[in-house]
Amino acid sequence: MKLCMIGTGYVGLVSGVCFADLGNEVICVDKDINKINLLQEGKIPIYEPGLSELVIKNLKNKRLKFSTDLKKSIRDSDIIFICVGTPTKKGNSSADLSQIFNVAKQISYSINKFKIIVTKSTVPVTTGDKIEKILSKKNNKKKFSIVSNPEFLREGEAIRDFIYPDRIVIGSNDKKSSRILKNLYNPLTSKGAQYFKTSRRAAELIKYASNSFLATKITFINEIANLCEKTGINIEDISIGMGLDKRIGSRFLRTGPAYGGSCFPKDTKAIISTANKFKINLSVIKSVIKSNKNRSNLLLNRVYEILNKKIKNKKITFLGVTFKANTDDMRDSSSLIMIPSLSKKGAIIKYFDPTGSKKEFKKIKNVTYENSIKKSILKSDLVIIHTDWNDFKSINFKNLTKKKKFIIFDMRNIYSPIKIKKMGFKYFSLGR
């Protein structure tokens, strides 16, 4: 099939490349000329394991193209995927749909035959209805179909999640587009992926409800970890004991910093905004947002306690600063709150992250990026394990430093407290 992916961000690029790898002709479109030029050379603007190899492979096979010509790309394709950003609006919590509606207008000028227009971007309920109205102003309704097909790709695991999805959700109000999309996804459903057909509005809400529920699980276990610390219980025992219940499941029941990234923060806010428009009170999700917002401050207070509130001139190392491992995404990472706060109190901060230095910290006083774990830890008073990269899971701290008063704050619980304490280091973790 001939596909057009509008937007070469995380969703559009990964989905487009994977569709091409399944044998489709795919053209990925973006208005950013520099990004398109890089992609045409096989250079990837995001960090995602395995993606670069797939791009190069499918460029060589001529199943994948990159372009800035939106009009031609739409005309040459059968299925158009809208994959542009829907960030939180400035000044309120609703989703900014300006890019979605701008793309819809552009599509309306370029329809030359029957097109299936699919929203892969995360959009609030009724967005598909509004896109349909925009296209109807210039086109007969028989010339297009609007479908919701939310993505469920995890950063760092996106290629695997695309090829082996838990489910494929198609929200469509007509049989023709449903049949075509079922054929498109046949290579995945034939391997066992669940294909779920529903209404367009339901598909839009499934994405928000899913992300809100996962955010709730993370926040819930973080709050239980706080209780464990006061009662002398190991949070890992609680997570295992709960997770063995098939109604609950073990995934997302690991304590750590506040959730962040491109989805959970904005999507929990957006679903609240949608509910408010329909005069519905989503009190549970409101509590989740509030609790998660407080999480970074709570962990900061733990740092103050660990250092006996003597922060000035203390040498603090952050191992990992992204919101989670296997991504270079800094959006809503706890480090964006913790590092500036510690800097203001006079701490001298060094950090190492496998994805390199971050522009977010370049203008912050006394914050330095080091290009190795060893350099970042050298002469530190406190090392904070912020992100659970594999690079950090087998560090032999004895080989890295001879400093006797060396403290480790493991915010991901990746080390055994007994083993670290046997090495002679002070060790703190979460919920145990």
C-alpha cells in the first residue's frame, strides 16, 4: 500500500519506517528541511535503538522516502497518517491541536481520489469529527474517511512494540476503511496481535484512558513506597505480591522518580480538560497529577536529609538525566526540577547520560556534563542513580573511587543494599 506519514517525530518516523519494513511504499513528510535532509542520509534525529538500521535498509530498498512536499505526498498516497505533535497548550491543560487542524486543511486542498485519513497523534474525543468538518468544506464526504488509530509505542522499545503489539485499535465509522486497514495490519495480526475495531470516538478515548491508568499505577506504587519506608517493609515484596494477581499485573509497579516523557504528563492533563468540557469530574486522575507533581520535591527532600541539609559546595553526581532509560527524551524528567534546585542551594553538580549532554542544563550554574561514569563520580559526595540505564546496573564503585565518605542514592532500586553496604558505602533507596 502507498502510505504518507505527516510528521517525522517519534510516532511518524517509527511507524513510517516499520510500515516500510512490512513491504509498503512509505513517504514521510515534514516541513523541517534540515531534518528531512538528515533522514535522506540515514541520520536519525531521535535516540531509538535499532531505528537507524531500519531507515538505512528501507531507503536502500526504495520502500521509504522523505520529503517536504506535502501536497504531492498526499496525492501519491492511499492512506494518510497524521502524526504531528499535540502538546499541552500554554496557559491551560488542554491539548494544542493547531498542528492537527493545519494539516487537515492542507489535506483538504490535495484530495484527488478516495483517501483514508488516520490520526495517529494522540487527540481528544471529537477531534476526528472536527477534522471531518474541515475536509467536508472542500470535498465530498465520499472522497475520504477519517479514522482514529492510536499508537502505543514505548520510547526505547518502539520498534518491538510496533512489530509485536498487544493490540491494534481502529476507530472507524465505515466498513470500507476498516477493511483496508485490517489488510494493512495483517502482517501483525497474523502473528497474534489483537485487532480491535470500535467507534472513532472510543479509539480516541482508549489512548487517553490507557495512559492515565498507567500513570495511576506508577503514582500508586510510589505512594505505597513512601509508606513502606515508614513501616520497614520492602516495596519490592509489595510489587511482586500485587503483580502476581492477574487482575493487577506486575508492569508499571516499580517505584522511582515522577513519571515524565512525551505522553503521561500531557495526556493526563488533556483528559481532565476534556472531562471538564463535558462537566465530568475525573477526581482520581486529578489526584494522580497532583501526587506526581509532588514526587520530585519529595525526592529532593530525601537528598537534603541524606546530606544533613548541608548542600552548599557538596559535589553531587547524577547518573542518567532522561525521564527513563533507552531514550534521549528530557520532557518532564525529574532531573529538570532536581538539578536546578540543588544548584540554587550551592551544590556542584556533574552528570553523565549515555545520550550525551543536555541543552537544558547548559546555562545552570555549577552543572557540568562528563563523558564517562568514572569522571562524573570522581570526588563526589553523593551519587544519584536517576535513570536505570543498563550502563549503571553493574558499576563497581570500589574501582571508581577511593573516597571513604561516599553516598549512593539509588532512585531506581537497581542495587542490592547489602552488597553496596559491604563495599563500605552509605546507601539509600526508595521504599526499602
